[in-house]
Amino acid sequence: MKMVPSAGRRFVLLAGVTAVATGLALWWIVAAALAAGKGFDITDEGYYLLSYRWWHNNPLALTGVQYLYGPVFQLFGYSIPGLRVFRLCTVVVVHLLFGYSFMRWLRGRRPAMPRTRWFEAAGTAVILAAGGMCYAWLPLAPGYNDVVLLGALVLVACVLWMATAVDRGAPVPFWVPVVAGLVIGAMVLAKWTSVVLIGLIVLAAIVVLAAQGWRAVARGILFALAGLAVAVLFVQLFVIRLNVAVPGILTVNRFIAGTSYSPAELLHHYWTTGLTLLGQTLWYHGLLLVATAVAVVGRPRTLRLAAAVLAVLGLAVSAWRIIGYGGVLGGAAHVYMYPSTLLAAVLVTVVAAAGAVIGWRTGVTECSRLCRENTRTWVLLVLLLLLPLVQAFGTNTPLYVIGFNAFAAWAALMIAVFTGIWATPLATRAIVGVVLVGSLLATATIAFTGLTKYPYRSPPTSELTAAATQPALKGLHLTPKNEQAYSRLTEDLRPYLRPGRPMLALDKMAGLVLMLGGRPLGEAWIAPTERARTVAGIEEVCRKQRPAQPPLIILNRSISDQEVNALRTCGVDFRTGYEQLAMPRQTIGLQIWIPKTERLAGGR
């Protein structure tokens, strides 16, 4: 029978884990706080911010995330650094909530663990450190992916509170399903495809509550529906009327219905890219996975020695591979490199857990705590395993590009397995423990480099030294070159600018519209591959309420006949009614087109 460490050694171990994990968490948290005033991406982040700036005036949007972050942006006086810090606070708070909820539940499943708060503190710190993956590569400003990811963690935290109550034979507090209903409302508003993830979590909640009878299930469902109703009513009364918001979202989704991926195409894309990642991971880290499998069933002395040798070699080869191919570097340029590092960590955990259970059932190994888990526990562990990938469903990129940002769920799974396999050979526990620590080092490094060395579509923060002079960018620091260019553009356009001036920026230059104080003509998002969507948005706006003033037009490519025809619905003839402000070399490489009537009048 394998013995767990003594109480004194366990206390030192837990305190040490807490200190290390807290240090790694602070590493990326401080980096994110310092980066809040650095850089500005005029493409994706500019799109988010422009939609938040006009959240109550422009209902044309792919999702309703602007109704969640728009009021917050307004509350902060449209401060971009303020909104970025708000995002950081939500990431930290939600991961702490999820971490504590998980460890509170795990306490009841691991009776042999020390009766000290250091157990909960250590696990919560580990999960918080893993939360740095939220900053692996995405823009610093929050978007709909944040709502889905953080909402999913809160929902799972609610299910864990339910499971804790069930394990203790106590009724589930009514506020738990109510909170779940509120969060579900926010998630659906932010991204309707999150219903797939919500359905998975609701199914797990039903399995948990069923242990107290179907009356408890019905009670939980009713309270959750009450929470959802409160969320809907709050949005209707205090944010935006749903008869305004919902048609705008449906209209945009109708624009792209013929060009977006079908569910079958998405599933095929996810499957093929997932297999590619799995193959890469097995190629790079296969020896470590073999070492784990041998170690978990290694009872004879020779097999234990072989497992130890394989473990050392496997860890060394994996570390060499990770360093060699940049497997711990963040940033958009590395989203296809670091996933194999993280997937290897969770595969080691799965192999160790499966080996412990299968080995016990076949009589090869002694029974670990995992062997005694009930159905509810296994449902929750499988939920944690699937959560990162399912929460990304709906993206048109490989699932893992978005999914691995939820690595905190896998960190929780690794804690559950590591604390549940004390009856396995020492080599197995050592491998899982080293991999867990290594994954925390990896996530912290990925987050730090993604924030400082490879920020999203921005130079490194060390090059962002010039304070922005545009009011919309107050508090930000840009490269001196960009600051000079933006200042010159603003000065050249000053006679034609006023707050809320309609503007059309083609393509992917929503940040320039925000910087100039303009309002988008149609959707805030304009992409070169979605011209039909852009045109439909312009026509939709002009049919319903023609702008009082012709838009300024900013181009980084030639305007198409489609867009010229769409502008006619606004009463604008681009070919005869506009004049170029100056040659592109004088306007930072852009074509700036001004209505001729304003040029003749010298501006406003």
C-alpha cells in the first residue's frame, strides 16, 4: 500500500505550491496591468471598441456583446486602458471563484488531504496561474470570447457548488441556479453558439442534482429559468430594448448566412485540425506518454526502473522539443506552436488517470482514490476535460486556437488526478507532478510573452514609448512613428471632424474611425473578404435612417462598384460627389475622400 506524505511534509508541499503558483500568477497579472496602457490595434480590437463606443446607437452587430461591454466602456469615460483593466479584474476574479469552488468540492472527494486551508489555497493559486492563457494572444480589450470563457467557468463553479451540497447531503442553495441563469443569459447574448457549451454544463448539473431526486432537478431548473428571466428583464429595462437588439443581430447573421461555415463544415474543420495537432503532440511528446503508461502499471522492480529511466528521458526530450520549436511563446504568431505543449500536459494526466483505473480493474495496481469515484464525479471530470474545446465552438479557426485559453479547466483536472493517484507507483506521481508544474511555467511564459514581446498586432511594449495625443486614445502609448502618423492624419482632417461623424473605413480600420471620433456607416466590422456583408450593412442603415451628413471615406484599397452602388442608397454619388483630400503619401498611405461640398466650404 502506497503511503501519502507525512502531515509536516504535506504542509510544506502545499505552502510551496501556493507560493510558486501565486508568483507565476502575479507575473502575468502585473504584465497585463502594465500593458493596459500600451499599444492599439486598429483592426480587431478597434472593431470591438468602436462597437462598444456606439453600443446604443448601432444595433447592426454579429453578437450582442456590445450590450455587455458598451455600458462599461461608457462608465469608464470611453477609456481604453480602463476597459482593459476591467477585463483583467474579471479574469482574475472569475478564476479565483472557479478555483475556490473546485477545491471546495475536491476537499470532500479527497478525505486524506491535510485538514488545512493550504489545500484550497494551493489549488486555487494553481488555477489562477493557469488563467494567464486568457492573455496568450487575443487583443487586450475584452470581446465575446471572454464572455463565453468566463461565463463557462462561472457556470461550472455553480455546478461544483451543487455537487458539494449533494456530497454533504445538504440542499442546494437557491441562489446557485439563479446565478447560473443570469450567466446563461449573458453568454447567449454575447455569442449564440455558446448554447452548445451551455447544454453540456446543464446536462452535468442535471446529473448532479438527480442524486437528490427529480424534485431537486425541477427546483434547480425553475430557479435557473428565474435567473434567466431576470437577465432578460434587466437588459430590456436598463440596457437596450430586445425588439431593437435582436433584429439587428439577426440581420447581420442573415447577411453572412450564405458565406459562413455550415455546422458540418465546421465539424470537419475541427476534426482535421485537431487530428493534426494530436499527431504533432504524439510526435513531440510520445516518449513521455509511453513513460507515463509504463510507470502507472509498473509493479515489478525491473519495470519500475525502466519507467523511471523512460520518465527522465521523456521529460528531457519534451523539454528539448518545447524549447526548440518555441512551445512556450505567446502571441498570434505562435498559436499553432504552443498548443502541443499544453495538450501533452493534459494527455499525460488522462493516461495516468486511465492507467490507474484500468490497472486496478485488471488487478495490476492497487486502488487509488480515483477508483472510488461516483458517477457524479466522473461526469464533472469529463466536463473539465471537454470544456476548453467546447467553449470555443462556433469559431472558424481550429478549436484549440480559442479553446486552450480555458486551460484553467485542465489545470483543475490535473489537480484532481494528481491528488487521486497516491496508490500508483512513485514514478507516475512524479511525472504528473512535474508536468503540472511545467504546464504552469509554460502558461505563465506564454501569457507574459504574449503581452510584452508579441502583443496582438502590435510591436513589443518596449517600443511603445510615445503618449497618444488623440482624445479617444488617451492613456495609451504607441510607437513614435504611429503617434506621429495618427496626429498628422487627425490634424489634416480636423476641419471635417465632429463627434459621431459617419465614416466608412475600408478595410479592417475600425480603430481609425474610433480614433477620429467617428461613427461607423453600417457595421463596425468591415473585412476585405466580406464585401457583400459590408454592402448589406450600408444599405440597411441608409434605408432605415439616412445619415444627416455624407460619410468621410477612408480607403486602403480601391473602392469597388458594389460599395459605390451601396452608397447611392444613402444619397451619395462617390464618383461625382467626392474629392480626395491629398495624395496617399501625404495621408499616411491612405486615400481620404471628402464630400466636394465640404471641400468647397473649407470644412464644416
